[in-house]
Amino acid sequence: MLNSSERRKINRFIFAILIGIVVYFILITLLIRFEQDSSQSSITNYHQAVWYTVVTLTTVGYGDIYPNTIYGRVIGYIFVLLSVGIYGLLIGEITNLVSTIKQNKMLGYNGTVFENHVVIIGWSDFGQLVTEQLIGANKQVAIVTNQRTDIDLIHEKYEKKNVFTLYADFENFDALKKVNIEKSSVTFVNLNDDTEKLVFILNIKKIYDNIEFVVTLENANLKNTFINAGVTNAISPHEISSKILASYMFEPDVAAYTEDIMSFAHTPTDYDIKQFLVTYDNPYLNKKYQQAFDGIKLDFNGVLIGMVKRSGGKRLLIKNPQKEYKIELGDYLIIIVNGSSFELIQKAFNVQEGYFKET
């Protein structure tokens, strides 16, 4: 889909061609009229006039047809001079148009068709780390940055099938349609400070009220403020890192295990925590938690550690549910898996891992 800048360039190009066609027919009409006054002229109709102008403008110049009158030759000079610049003009305009289309595509102005993806507002080293984790978990990412220099760096680092990049002002909320933000699973607001993040979220929710937001906070005391503003998850990296660090001090093996399963599995033997939506294809639909726990361990060597219930747009995380707890359609099963068991479970459940926003 062409943006407004590309459409304007194409419209100007078409308008210039139409003006050229009108001028062309005026000139050949005058050429015929002048040449008809000469008994020796070979240009007496439109067929001959068009042939003469075509071979002249293309610099072929067979010389079989040429004007004899003074005024006819004046028009002939005009066509000769036009032949010098017309190709340069056309090639220049076409090159400029192609360059603009290519540039706009690179800047993301053509938009993306990503769905159930993650939108990241703002780019930084931390955003890069998050993006790499998301790509490792087979999640597509759309990045919005207001720094032109970020575009080339992102394109060099990631494949287009995984990452889409949009160069836009953060206050231009209409531009966010190009990252298909309404069909994203979550939007990560990665701006410079907490105040800027809060203002952005309050303003964007006036336009896109069904978006789920995740933010990182420099000030952990603002967590409730962001939750009340409509943020789904407000996380303090300092708080998380301090907990892991403290855990390393008095239970290092637990801390190491926790850190390991927080990231995606790099190899078939690495472990990770995944969540799977319960659909009609799930073999444990309408079964008890204990049955699912035993079956997942026996059949896939995975460990079911919890589940999520969804109701009214809210999610309830249930850690280690009672064995009689019933698994229902739309729930999520949270499972510790390695690379091998993950592939088996995903195939058996017939669903991609991860969270899917309710529609």
C-alpha cells in the first residue's frame, strides 16, 4: 500500500506525462498544418507526423520523413532538443519514485501484517535484549523508534520476517496503525523515563483502549500508578535483579535454576517455562489437574506447574492448583519443558505457545 508521499509523487509524475501528451499533440497538429502548405512535404497526416516525431525523439532519425517548411523545421528543432532531455527526465523521475518507495518501505511506512506480535515503543540496549529473547521464543516484533539511525542497525541485525521497524514520532498515534498495534498481543513501552511512559500510555489509551501494556519502571513505587492507568504488567528490573542476586547469596542453585528457565531454550536439552492455550484440540480439556500433571510428565517429560483462568478480560494465575482443579477451554497451562518436549507438546496441543489476546 502506497503512503501519501508516494501517491503525491506518482500523481505529479502522471500529471507531467499528461501535460507532455497534450503539448505533443499540439505540436504535431501545428506541424501537419504548416507542412500541408508545401507541395514537397512528406508530412501531411498524423500517421506521418507521429512517425517523424517518434524517430526524432528516440534519436533514430531514419531521414525518410522530414519537414520542408520553415515553421515545420522550427517544430522539428523543438523535437530534436526534447530528445536530448526527455529520457533524462523520465529516467530521473522513475529513479526518484523507485528510491522513494524503497526508502518508505525501509522506514516502515507501508505497514506490516504481523498479528499476535509484540510492539516495542522506543529502542535501546535493553529493548534489544528483550527483542532477542522474543525472537528466540518465535515471537514476531514490531519496533517503533524516533531515531533514524536505529533503522539501519535494526535491519542489519534482524530478519524482516521476525522484526518490523517503523520510524515515527511517538506522539503520532495514527502512525501506530502501521505496526498493526490493535492486533498485537502486547505493547512494551520502552521510553526514557517513567513520566514519559505514563503520559504516553494515558494518551494512547484514548485511541486504542483494548491494548495490553507492559512497562519497566525505574521507580518501583509507581507500580500501582501504572496499573491504575491500564498497564497489564509493570516490572522493575532493579527489583527483579536484586531478588535474584539475594537468592544467589543464600540459595545459589535455586537462583541458577530460576535464571535458566526464565530465558528461552537454546538447545533441545535446555529448559524453559512455556504457557499453552487450552483449545478444543487439547488432550487434557475438561480433565482434572492431576490427570494433566501425570500425563504431561509421562508422555512429554514436561512438568505442569500452574495454570491461568481468563474471565472478563482478566487473568488469574493459579500456582500449583489442587489436583481436583478442572481444566477448561480458554485456560492456559504453564509447563516446564526442554527443547525436545516443547516440540512434542506443541504438536499434541495443536497450538503455538504464548499468550493470545482475547478478541
